[in-house]
Amino acid sequence: MRPVYMISGGITKFAKAHPDKDFRLMVKEAFDYAMADVPALTRKEIDGSVCSYFSDHFTRQLMAGAMVQDYLGLSPKPSRRVEGGGATGGLCFQSAWEAVASGRMEVCLAMGFETMSRVNTWKGNEFIALASDTNFDYPVGGFYSGYYAMMVRRHMHEFGTTVEQMAKVAIKNHANARHNPYAQSPALLTVADVRSSPMVATPLTILDICQMSDGAAVVILVSEEMAHKLCQQPVRISGVGCGTDAMRMADRPHGKVPLLPHESEGDYANLKYPGVHSFRGGRSAAGLAYRMAGIVNPVRDLDFVELHDAYTSSEIQTYEDLGLCRYGEGGSFVDSGAPFLDNLDYGLAFTGDQRWPKLPVNPSGGLLACGHPVGATGLMQAVFAFWQLQGTIGRHLGDDTLQLPEARRGLIHSHAGTGTYITVSILERGGI
Amino acid sequence: MNKHAKLPETDEGTVLFNVDPIIVKYHYEIDYLHSYAQDSPFFAGLAAKKLLGSRCTACGYSYATPRGHCMECGAATEWFELPLQGRIHTYTTCHFGGEAFLKETLFTLILVEFDGVDTLFLSRLVGAEPDEATIGMQVKARFLRNSKFKPTDIYFVPV
Ligand SMILES: [Zn+2]
């Protein structure tokens, strides 16, 4: 496999509804932005693309990827569509990585979108629930927020995680998003705001849950030679990993924890894993990506993380899958202040627990505050991570508050179903 | 050849929500000929007031759901009758839901654990207020008298 570099990205402003633009035009806007950022790259040099969108039901159009391809003027070059629920964008990113790493392409465009405003919110929830087993799970009350509520209820039971700790995740991500003009719902919240907002599925309130969105994002990945030629500040993709689990969370085993290099069996003597409290596929994805990137202790070796916080609870669960803290410590990790930005005032007091160094998680605002146009989401994370590593947050967001001073290595994490497909990719500054 | 050919006009209109951009109502509906295939005995079991799980014929792993082949070893499974009493492994009360289930809110979802069975079963808890459900609570199965051949033919109530 050859080294693969990211040289550009683009995002549309995520919004509840963009009825004035169809999916082709949204992708075109993100694409034009990305192309303008690498003036040396011509459309002719793009060898092909991968397109990600989650739901044929939302799009009301099969082969929508081919329509984006022709709209961008990329026909008759190669393209394909990638789909894997909430992880669609992350899978698309890795599929484009494969195209370049294998030598099949020198320049590959990863492009994703979702237009979720075309049905009402509750029909949208029904569409999303069709990504659970339609014979056995969906008919019982198919509702993803209900599934996640059951998962976190068990996490609370196993580990003592609290709704206040979950609320702090919402506070963090919404506050970060106040400095991100691409975000759909920036806000300054309190624990009381989160807990008093409408209950959706106990214990999750509406502010524990991301919103549906219209939006698009693109990423341009290239070989080392093209990175040299086209870009002053390319970012290397140093690790990719993917994991899966049973579609029905009822079918998940209760076995042993697969350990990361910095963990030992004694850490989890009595833990039955993953059950429904954790995401085994996330652990698998992280393990593979860490091995490829040479990461031994993620909380030390990473400078920031953009993870799939469709729920405040799943952000806490994901800290543990990624090995940022041990299983069961996710709530304390939040309380410590480790995943918060140093330069923002969240109106919270932190314990400052010294077990964990600072590791900003979702400095962009994540899904909770940026929105979640499913097929675009995993690519949106890659774009924010890319700008962060380039040091160009100020230029792209018009506000450099979210720019981390020493961002050398970041992690992006994309997640589907109740942990059914999960991807982890590692991006690093420079490296040529 | 008829140069005065005309399509007939109809009085069916279009539901219009907006003109700039134009947003119209688009209706979509379909009836499938859906087969439960190898999982059919599970649904037949519910009609006979039996809850069937799957046990691996090679490694003995037992599933509280229909699963023709074992996730652990790949061997074929056989049906076995699950106990009709278990415990709540986890739960939630849904105040909202997908459109099809909105009219049923509030409803409580539970994952049921059974003694000696390796995995869980998703169902609804009926007969308990939302704040009465707890992890570890004993529940027993009830069946609809008139089967609909859906997983909701079974539900659980407090013991
Ligand atoms: Zn087996």
C-alpha cells in the first residue's frame, strides 16, 4: 500500500432544510470550495470518486451518486456509491483511501450528502429505524433514540454514568460550535437546560440527541507524488480501521474485552463485554487504526478527536471504545474536563483529574451541534480534522478560536446503527 | 397522422407547499410479498404461545432470537423453547417514536435476559408505569390472542 494524503475538503453549511438546493447542487458547492483551495488541481486530474449517502428513502432516487458524478462533470470517470448507515461518510473516506493506496487512482474524490428535510421529522425517524432489523427490532417500536436510551441505561447501571455527565457533553459540543459557522445549532447551554428539554426516550432528552440535516461534504485524497505537486500543507492518512457488530443489539455477546496496547486484562476482570453498554466494532476499528498508525497510548498520542456523537451517551461510550479512558471511566473523563477546549468558558467546574491529559473531543461541535446529514457527516469530520492539522481553521471558519495550537495528529470516527459499522481513521500533519 | 392530437386533461391536481422553490407532495406506498423465510417457525411459535430461541448444534451457544446459523462458530442452530419468564436487562420509555409508532407513545422497550441463555430479547413492557421499570425486575411473557405474525405478538408484564 502507498501513503495517502488529504489535500483539500469542502462543506456546505448544515441546516435543518435546504429546499432551494438538491443533493447535486449541495455537493457541487462543497466540491467548488475544495477545488478553490487547491488551485493547482484541475478537474481533469481527478481519476474518479466515491459517493456516500445513507438512505434511498430520504433521497427518493436510486443511483443518486451517478447523478452527482455527472453534475460535477466527472463522467465517464469511475465512481461508486458506498453505504453503511451512520458510518456511510467514514466508509466513503476509507474507500477513497483504498483507491489511492492500491494505486488504482492518483486523485480520488470522496463526496457525501443527505437531504433529510424532504420528509417530516417523525417519518425521518422511521426511515432511520429501517436501518435496524425490520423483522424483529423495527416492528417492536423502531426508534433509534429508544435503542440508544436502552444502551446508556445499561452503561449507567454497569458504571455509574450520570445524566449530568451526558449533559456536559451537550454543553461542550454546542459551545464549541458557537465558533463554527458551518454548524446547525450552536448554543450556550447548562445542565438544567439539557435535563429540562423535552424527554425523547428516558433518560435521553432532545438535547442529548443530534438533529437531522441537509448538507454535503467532500474530501480530496491523493498519492504522495500528487500531494507534493498540488498542496503546500498536505495531511497524511496514517491509519484506517473498521469494525462491525450484530445488527440486533440483543444478539451481542457478553464476553471479554479486546485489549488495546496500553490496557491489561486485570482492568476488566468482571466486565461482560460488549453487552449493550459498549461498541465492540468501535474497539475493533480503533485497534486496527492504532496499529497501522503506530499509536500505543491514544490519549497521549492524539491531539484531538472528532467522533460520532449522535447522542451525548454515545460520545461517552466511544471515549472508552477508543481507549481514551478505560471502560467505565467515560463519565469521569467528562467530569475531568479532558475533552473540553482550554480557551472556552463552558460555565462548568472540572475535577481536573490527572489521569487524563487534555484531549479536545469534537472541537468542531460534533454531530450534536453541527448536525448529521448522514452521508456527509463522516466527511465533514475529515474536513474539520484536515483544517485543524493544517492550522487553517481561522481561514476557513473566519474565527480561529477552535484552532488547536499544536495539532499534529487527529482521529476521526464514524458510526452506524447501534454500533453495527464503525470506522476510525488517523490523520497527521506533514509527513512528506 | 393527426396534427391536432391532444392529451386528455384531468382534474387531479398537485398539493403545493411552496412556489420558490416549488415544493410539492409526492406520495409513495408499497405492499411487499415479504417472507420470513427460515425464521418462519419463530412467528408460528408466537401464534402457539411459544417463544422460540436458537441453540447452536455444534458449540451450544444459545440465542434468544431466531438465527439459523451460529454467530460464534457458523454451525446450524436448532429451535428451543425459551422460558416465559425473565428479567429486565435494560429499558427505556419512548415519549416519541417513528411516525408509525407515534400514536402508541408512551411505550416502554425492554431487553429481556433469560436464565441459561446467552443473548437477549427485545420486547415491550406493558402494565408498569415508566418509573416502575428497573434493571433486574422479573417479567413474564403474554401473547396476543389473535396473532398478527409480528414480534409484537409477544410482550411482557411485571411478575
Ligand atoms: Zn456455534
